[in-house]
Amino acid sequence: MRKIDEPTVSVEPMDFTDCKLTTAEPDADWERAIAKGGPGVGLSPLMPAFEDSLTAEQIAGFVAHMRGFCKEGGWPSGNTNFPRPIVTEKAFPENEFLILPAISHDREWELAGVYEQRFGKRSMVEFEVPVQRAGVDEIAIAFKHAVHASGFNIVSLGLETAFLRDTTVFEPFISAGSMLRDWYLQGQFKIELPADRAKADRAIVYNAYVGHDTSLAPTTWTLGVELNGENHELALTPQVRKGITGTGALAASIGVMLPLNEREEQGVRWVGYLLWEFLEPLRARK
Amino acid sequence: MGRILALGILGTLACAQVTFAQTGSVTGTITTSVKGRAPVRVTIDEKICGNELPDEAIVVDAQGRLANAVVILTGVKVAVAGETVLLNEKCRFAPRVQLARPNAAVRTTSKDPVLHTTQALHESGRTIFNVALPMPGLNISKPIGAAGTVRLNCNTHPWMRGWVIVTDDAAAISGADGKFTLENIPPGTYEMRVWHESLKGAPQKVTVVAGKPTEINFQLK
């Protein structure tokens, strides 16, 4: 009698007890992975499709069961991990690289590089370097902590510190996100407080976003619009986001910032980002 | 009215007779000197699957007659198409080798109270579908894709293997006695090739004549 030692699956499943990996994604993504199999979320076809053999309720039950393998409390629910708007700082802590270009109608441009790294269960540190035609005259570092994240609601507090050539600007902020039916609602409120008021102005920054996915796939188009305010200047930014890779770990967004007042001062700007989620929970393994 | 209908039926039958008489058939036996393999030890779900299963990669009898070989008459298109059912039974695909028409919907089902998955792989290694069968009695239909050789795996039982030869050519599978028959073949000279999952044999020319069987045998190694 022979024994066949060939492994049944050549792709190692992820460690479902590792909370860092198993809490970061929304239930909907896991349900899709079970229903459609690996290819439905850009992963291995060795994960079979269960959509013809289990009901949606049974699949949701499996997801609830699998969430239970993470025994530590305090991790923010992946159901509050919403797609990132272009301007509004999202509340959920992420492991991401971002490039954010902005081009104004008079051909002035800015390119910001951002590195975001989670630490602890609910916190994130972020480094940002904006590059302009004139070069780099600012770097910023930010901390963010999710103070509330349950159900489909999240609130984070943060402090961004921008180091300018001649002064430092402290920018405490609050970010929040929620879901209303199939609509993402996200908002941010920030106060910019320069150490030397002669070198930079105080400002109040407020952003609000509403968006909607056109499908459940990680490659979905997400349509959204932002209201961006700084002091009395207001702009509206319609935008579209798309997952580029099968898992959605690489995504891009593009929008146009249309001034609602102070048109001369603000001008029209094309904005967007290219985003890479480098610790992609669905794929990551030890 | 009844008489006209009866005449019509008779006429149809007569035409069918004529059609039959204009075709021929090919029969033969497939043999090999290669011996069958030792049984496979079951390493999971023994209560359902048993402790050992025959290795059906080579199913050969004491006379060297080989089952599960497929003969294909290249270029002879046939329209007949029964449903192909991929049945998981006692932790094996039963039958192990089947035919299907290109892009046909094949039905996957199971009789075993155990989690099976049926993963259909194209020759390129691309997965055509992979469906889970967590309980017996489910029926899941999926398109099998273009012509070619499709391999079936079960991700939970590594010994399980099945094959679907997807073709719109006339084809037949050898039985336990190594015999095959292809009927309703228009007269002519064709190339007949033979496929087996682990053995090989050279194609042969075959001339089909109307109204009588042509015999052709294959020796695989």
C-alpha cells in the first residue's frame, strides 16, 4: 500500500489566530472569499467557491466563527476600514504607501509621498514628504489612534506635526467614519496651529466624504464626492477610486477639486493617489 | 389524418435507416503490458473513504486489457451530447475519465457526507472552476471550457483524480475489458489518437466503411 504525500493545498492558509491579520478587513471581503473562492478576491484558486453550496447566512456564520479565532479584545473592526478618500484623512489605521499628486489649472504641481505604519492594536504613525516645483520645504509626521471602532462606526484622534523651513505647525485632528446602508460617510476636522504665527497662519480644515462601491469585488469602482474646506474657502471634489490588483492592495483614485467660492484664490485642481497596502491581510502569512 | 401521420413516421424511419446504412463503426481493444499500481492508503476521512483505495491511474485486468483510455477520431464532428456528471463517491471520482463537449455545463455532485472540492484544471494549470461540496446531494453546474484535457482534483483528498476529455470529435472510453466502440461514423479514412492519463500510444490511420465495423487495437506503454 502506498501513501500519497502530495499536499492537498500548496498555498498555506493564513494564521486566523493572528489578530493583526484577521481583524483588518471587512466581513464583506471574507464572505466574498468564501462565496466566490480565492479568485473572487484575487487569491489562489485552491480556495474553492461555496456560493452554490452554502446560503449567504451560512457564509456569514462562518465568518463570525472565524473572527472568533482572534482571542484578543481591542482590535478595531475591519468593518470600519473604509476606502480612503483623496483629501479626508481616514480614521482606520493602515499599513500603506501612498503617492498623492495634485496639479492645478495653472500647471503648478505637488507630489506627496506618504508612508503609514500601524503599531499596537489601534494606532498608526505616518510620514509625509510633499515635493513641489521649488523642492521640499516641509516634512510632516502624524500619529493617529482609534478611540472608538465597533459595528460600522469609527472615531480616531490624531496629531500631525508639520516641520516647515521657518516654523512648526501642530495640527490636532479628529477623523470619523460610518456606513449608512451601502454608503460610506467619512469626515475630518483639523486645526492648524503654527508655533510662530508670523511665519504661518492658523487654519481650520474640515473635510466630509460620501462614497459608494459599484460592486463587492476588491477591484470595484468607488464613486464619491468630498466637501473640502479651509477657513472660509470651500471646494467640492467628485472622485472615483478603483482597485487595480485582484486583491485591491494596489488602488488608485482620481478627482477634480472644484472651488465653490474664492474661485480666483483656489483654482481648479486635479487630485488623486496611488496606494499600496503593503501588509495585505488577506494575503499576508507568517 | 391518422394515415398521413403514420406515413410520415414511416417515411422518417426509412430515412433514418438509410442514414444508418451509410455510416460505419470502429471497435477495438486497448491493451498494455504495464501492471496496475499498489492501492493507496487513505490518510483522511477513513470512516467515509475506507482505509485504502485502488490506484486507478492504471486500471488493467489479468489479460492486460486497459480501461479508462480514450480514443478520438480527429475531425469527425458529432452532435450527440449527454450531460457530464462529476460524481464524488467513496472519495473517488466515479467514473474517473469522462467526455464532455466544449463549453458544456458539467454537473458536480457528491454522495459522500464529507467535504469534497472539485477543482477543474486546464492543461495550462489554470483553474477553470473550484467548487466546494460540503454535503451530499448538492448539484453545481459549471461550464467546462474549451477543447482539451481537464484534470480534476479534490483539495481535501490528495489521491482523488479525475479527467474530462473536452472535444467535439467522435470519442469513446475503453471499458473494464479494454474495449471501445464508436458508432455512426461516416465512411472515410481518419487518424485515430489514443489518450491515457499515464500511458502513451501512437495514433493510427483507420478506414471506416459503411455498414460494417472496422477493428483497430492499441497497445499502450
